Amino acid sequence: VRPIGTGSTLVAVEGTVGSANPHRKNGSLASVSNEFCFFHSRKPGRLPIPSSLGPRHLRIIAQAIRSAWDELDSFDYRKSEPFHPSHLHDEDELSTKLTEILNDMLAENRGSKFKKSVFHVVVRDGKQSTADLSSHDQMPDLTFRLNNDAFLDDESALFVEAKCVDNQSGCGEYVRNGLHRFVSGRYAPRVTFGMMLGYTVDPYQDVVQNLSSYYKSATSAEAIACSAPLTIFDPKLLCYRSDHSRGVGATPDFTALHLWVVR
């Protein structure tokens, strides 16, 4: 996998966590930080509490995805049929193979800190409900959970949506039919974070530069709702973040992580 640069766009280093937001508790207002938190789906009146999956776990997952992609990109993954280069343009094919490799890493304990004593098997296309319960068939591409999650809730997880970023769709598919699913509350309505995974090609390698350029000219309601500056989450992993406000029904604030790999 070739490195993805940061281009000439200025990005800020990750700083103070979250922003304080008011929520009612017993008729009064309480100020809490919503970053990396979880709202219990069966106890909606409660304030958010820190998620079992914190920033350290998210960095471990991001590193595991990059390691798994290194294997997939070699075209000789031992469990699959011959991996033809044309498959690199098939989002579902890439996500399925990536999930297989990640679960092999867990089973064989070769994922460094990404190990089966800590992480549950990675789920492909796991179903969940929208924030307004209008649909119960929403399926983020990959779902990561801890083995001993304190909340024992299906919605306490890192949900990852993957999209191809290339000359055919640019960043449009990534934003309108990917990131917007998080921002609108279709995905991860009870947690305040999620991840977008970009399968990119030249010249779509720089997540900051390409998303910034896309937002400047985008006119769709979905793109406008998602438009937000990117800051660095982990410089070694080239993982970025954007922070968003959500509508009623979902967690009020949302942090999207952005991890791009090169096909």
C-alpha cells in the first residue's frame, strides 16, 4: 500500500476532546462531553457515558485495517479465489476480503494489539436500526466490538462504512451515500463516533485535500450537511477526523474518523 500524503492543506493536531453540550437531566441542564460516548438505546433519558471503545481501541482497529489491507493488496490471500486486479474496483469484494483477513488476524493472534482476547469477531453487513426506527435493515460494512463490552448492547460498537473513491464517483459516493448515513443518524445512532474507509486510486489519495475540494463545489443537501474541516486523529496512521452536528433522534454530536487506503 502506498502512503497517502497530507498535501498542502493545513490540518490541526488532535487537541481537547469533544465539546460540552447541554442535555436535560431531571428537568435541569447538565453540561457533558459527548466525544466517544454511548447512549443506551433502552434508557434514552440518561446522559451519555464513555464508550467501552475509546480512542486507544480505535487506533488499534485503524492499524489492523491497514495491516489487513497490506495482505489484501498483495493479491495472494491464501483463503480466497485468485484475486484478480479488477476486483479492486468492487467495494463489496474489497470489504468482504478485508473482513476475512481481519478475522484471520484475530483467530491466529497475529494482529499485535488487535487480538481475540480483546476484540470480538468482525461482523460484515450487520443490521441495525435508524435513529427514528423507520428502518431496521441498515447495514454498515464492518462492525467492531470488544469481547467484554460493558454495555452488552448491539449498538455499542465501531461501525465502519467503506466506499470507493475514484475517477468514476470522486468523493461524491463517499460523502452522499457514506458519511451522510452517519451524520443523518441512519448509522450508529446511539454512539458518537464511526469510521469512513476509503478505497482510493490516483489522484484521490489525499483525504484532506480531496474532501476539502469536494465540499467547496458540492451543492447536494447531503454534502452540505456533511461539510466539515478535517483534523488529524493519528498522524502515524494517517487517520483523520471530522466533527458533525446531528438531527433529533440520534446522538447530538458525531465524530467521523477517515481512513483511506490506496488500491
